[in-house]
Amino acid sequence: MQKKIDLIKIESTIRDTFADAGLTPEIKLFVSSAKKGAIKEPFLLVIQSAEQIIVKILNKTELQVFVFMRSYSQYNNQISLDIKLIATSLGMSERSVKRAIIKLETYNILKVIKHPLDARRNIYIMNPQSTWKGTAERYKEVMKAFGYDNNRKFNVNQLVLELNENNETK
């Protein structure tokens, strides 16, 4: 609030200075609460080493579905899209989209959860080891849901993204 009062005082001082010179300028000051350097567009964090692996293991259809779904990712990596919408948007059959989603789930890139209120729908969650959109606190919770523990122990059903110096899987 104090900053706004200070800006109003500055605006008045500028207006008075011009008025003393016989000029009547139009002055508009905009106050923004955004932090310096804050990203104003919707965004998500993409882990490059994961992308290098994902691009190698998915075929073209699976990759298109993955990227399309990721582009609709909401906070905490949740995605609420119908198969029909994905298929129509990408010019694919619903069957191809379903197969791609099964493959993404097999690679643990995506989790499929039944919608709690509508059994005909699914909620999808992207593996936070490849992409993240949300807070640091929720990141840990979602990582745990994907089978990652805080001690970085890996299990069989997760996407392990350890690369050697040539960006190949170990």
C-alpha cells in the first residue's frame, strides 16, 4: 500500500511540474505486484535429460499424444482431457490415442486414475521426473505417488533417468 501512495505522490509531482510550465500532459502510472523477472505466461518445467530418453523410447504417435497432453498439464501435473478431444485435435483415431496412453503408462511417464465423480473419465498425471508444474511441496508428494522415495531408491515401475556422458541410458 505504501508503494502505491509513493507512486501517487510521484505522479502528482510530475503533473505539477508540467502544470507550472504551462503544459497538461496525460500521466498514467501502472502498479504491478508481479515480482521482477516473474514469468507471466503459463509455463511448466521440462527436464531435458528426461526428454532425451522419452524421445528415444516413444514412437511418433506416442510422442504426439505425450506432448499434446503435457501442453494441457495443470498444477501438480494433472491433465483432464477426453480421449476423443485428443484424437480429434491430433487427427488420430481414438484407438491410437488409447494405445499411446497405455504405452505412456507402461513406461511410467503417465499415471491413469479414474475420476472420483465420473467413472467414465480419467485423470492423467505426468511423471514429475520428466515435467513439473506446481509447488515444491506437492512435487515431493507426486514423486512419492510415482514410486520415488526421498532416499532416491528406484523401483521397477518407474522411469529412471540416469544418463551417461553421451546422454544415453545407463
